[in-house]
Amino acid sequence: MLDRFGLLVSCATKNCRALAVGGLLAAALLLTDVALAQSDPDTCRQGSGERAIAACNRAIAKYPRDASLHLGRGLQWIQAENYDRAIADLTEGMRLAPKKLPEAYNIRGSAWKIKGQLDKAIADFTEAIRINPKYASAYEGRGGAWADKEDYDRAIADFTEAIRINPKYVSAYSGRGSAWAEKRDYDRAIADYNEAIRYDPQYKRAYLRRGMAWSEKADADKAIADYNEAIRIDPKYHVAYYNRGLELEKKQQLRDALNDFIRYSELDPSDADGPQAVKRLTAALDASTPPPATAAAPPPVISPSTPGRRVALVIGNAAYQHAPALQNPGNDARLLAATLREAGFASVTIKSDLTREQTILALREFARETDTAEWAAVYYSGHGIELGGTNYLIPIDAQLKADRDVDLEAVDVGKIIGAIEGAKRLRLVILDACRDNPFANQMRRTMATRSVGRGLARIEPEAGTLIVYAAKHGETALDGDGRNSPFVQALVNRIQQRPPIELRRLFDFVRDDVLTSTQKRQQPFSYGSLSASEDFYFIR
């Protein structure tokens, strides 16, 4: 996790590396002792990856006194995050260079900073500034090193000078904001984060840090709003999920907080704070009073048989590559997965943002698990499409430029039904995929007999299988204005109800709840039949 306001985040981040790398490349290409037409020197200076390092090795063996080759290989080591070798090559390149290069000192200073050798980093940044007193990047780098040494006044002075030289220097505003925050001057910190966001509205770290400042000012709503924006920019920004979970926990929105801690644990399994938070929130939810059942509802007659082993696969597709991103599938998937775990499912596998290949693999793995299960359930949230009477789930990498692409790029719902057919007593498919088709306008028709319907098509599964649509066939579902869709919120509320409701009747209640919450704009619908000799309950 970020250490307070992120001042200990090293220059190893992609943005910081790109900034330093660009300067070093420019410097390296000024030194042309060897003709660029020769492939190894050219690849060493301008390539990337192992191929470039190998080219550098060959070129340096042939031209050991070419400064640009050592600097180029130092650059390659920086990209490979091998900072000891980077420093060695940069040092040799600087020794051989005919003149001192501020870019080389700046990049070596960044490498020292990453290694935590802050005095050496400050010395290199200072030398870069001596050579070029208007070198804003070196001031910004030295400001970060002073901040890491907890000398926030010097850090603020250097960040301020970087901003004076370049008034649109986004990371300098963010760094200075973090230094102000460490001095507990949160108003000045927020003002600097505001400037960073003004110049770069997609700068997720500024939203994160501003959220932390709002949290310190005890304004949970503004903190959550900033974490929301950071996650919108990067749905895998793990620290934002953790911080938002803390704020939601303060507001006693425990289930939403639990979802964020679960997501954080998925994205950063190495941090023990995530599982600890999940355990803490799960215990708090278990201790809380469940929502009461309707007073007039009589206690259900529960079958004496036990549910047996129950397994579930939960998929949420939101980050579409060739269509607008969806807001809630990730939230919905995590909420339902947590609810099924609480309901006693032996195994709940959650998957996010799957390509077609990943979807097929997930179904294949889940099919093996269902062979030993009594119940098997699959939930899918994302885009879906009906073509010629067949329903398909749309993976995040689908382009669907023509109707004939659907078979090749989407996943037939029949594959889901096939994956769960091994379950002995209950097979359940829940499709929250009836949204408007984002590919409809761009999809070229190649056959007049192929029609693209609105929503999903009606389906008639075999006995023992129940398929539930978030919206009735031929209709579309709402993504929801809040953190969860109206369908999933209603489903989770009914699963948690005490006393529990028999599964078939439960989905009837969900239908009524969604009709009410959407002012009859959305009507869930169930297809299929289950054995009349047994009652089925999510929670016994």
C-alpha cells in the first residue's frame, strides 16, 4: 500500500520511467561515435527488451569506448528494473562522454532514489541542476528525494521551482501536494492536487492522494468520490479500492466495504491487509442483525435434505476494449460472490474482464468442478447479444464488425449450460446481460436471415436447470445509477432474507422488487423447471 500520501512511491512507475527514459534517449543519441546505420548500436540506443540488451552487449564488445552505447544499455537496464547494472553502465557512459549530460545525472539520480540511496540521488539531481539550472525534471526528482528523507520544506522548495520552470508540471503539483499533506496542511495539499487534475484529468494518483487528504479532513463523501474517479480511470487501481473500503467502513456501509476489500485482495494478494480487512468485515456482517422477513409471510417448509456441495462461477465484464465500459458488472460480481460465500457455497470463483479465450478456459475449468457438485451456478454480468435466436455473451475483446463475427468472437450461452450439466440436483444460470447492444450500429449485416434482437431470446432448458434473465426476453436491463444494478441488489437482499425463501419463489420476489425499483422499466424472468419433490434454499 502507499505509505501515507505516496511519497515513498519510487520512480519505477511507468510515467516516471518514461520521463527519465525520454531524456536519456535524447542524450544518448547525441553521442554518435558509431554510425547509426550499424544495426547493433542502433538497436542498443533505440530498442527495448532483451533483444536491445543483447545488441548493446555486442556493440560494446566492439566499441568499448562509445559513451552512447553504455548509456543506451543503462537505459535498457532501467526498463528491466535492474538498477545496479543501470547505475554501472550510466556511470561508465558519463565517464566516457565528451561533455557532462544533465539527462544522465537525472536518470542515475532516479535509479539511486529507487534503491533508497537518497544522498547519492540528491547529489546527482543537484549536479544535473548545476549543469542546467532550468532542468525542471531534476528539481522534481530532488524534491521527491527530499520528501523521502522527510525534509518536506526542501521538498516543497524544489517542487515549487519545478512548477515555476514548467507551470503545467503535473507530477510536481502532486508531489508538492503530498509534502503539504505530510505537514498536515491539507488545504494546500488539496489545492495542489486540484492543479494536477486540472492539467491532467486522467491522473489517477492525484485523485487518490486528494481522497486521502479529504479523509484526513474527515470528509468521507469527498474522499469516496475521489476514489471512485481513480477507479473509473483504472479499474485495477488496487490501493483506491482499499482506501475506499476504509471510508465505506467508517460510514457503516459494511457490505460495500467488504466488496472493496475483496477486490483489493484479488488485485494485490501479497498484502496481508486485504485478507485481514475481509475477515474483519465478514465478522461484522455476521454479527449484524439481518433484514426481517415480511411480517405476513409464513415460515417456509424446508426440505429435510441437505443442499450438498455447491459451487459457483461469477463473471463480471466491464472494461470492454471496443465498446464503452460498463459501470457496475465488477461491483455486481463481487457483491454476489461474497453473498454466495456467506450462503455456504463450497467454492465461488470470481472472474473479471475476460477475453473470449479466457471465458472458454474458465468454463472448461468450472465444468470439471461441477462433476462433484450437487448445485452449480453461473452468474454473468456484462454485454450480451441475441443473433438469429441464439444468445451470446460478449467478451471484452470482441469487435463484432459483422454479424458473422458473433460466432467467432462471442460465447454461445449453450456453452455455459454445457459447463454445469454435471451438477446432480440443481443447475442455475443467471444472466445480467440484457443491456443495449453497443455493437448494433457498427455491425455489418452479411445475411438477411440473421436478425439481431433486442435483449436476449427466450430459452427453454432441460428439466433440473433454471435460467434467470435480469430482463425478460426481448427487453433490456438497467446498469443502475449506484454501485450495483437493481437486479443484483434485489437478488442479494432476498438471498439474505430471514427466514429464507425457497429458490423459485425467491426469484418471483426479485422480479417484483426490480419492477418496483425501476418503475416497471425492467422485469426479470425465469425459464426452466426444477423437481417438485424438493425445495431449494440458498441459505438453510
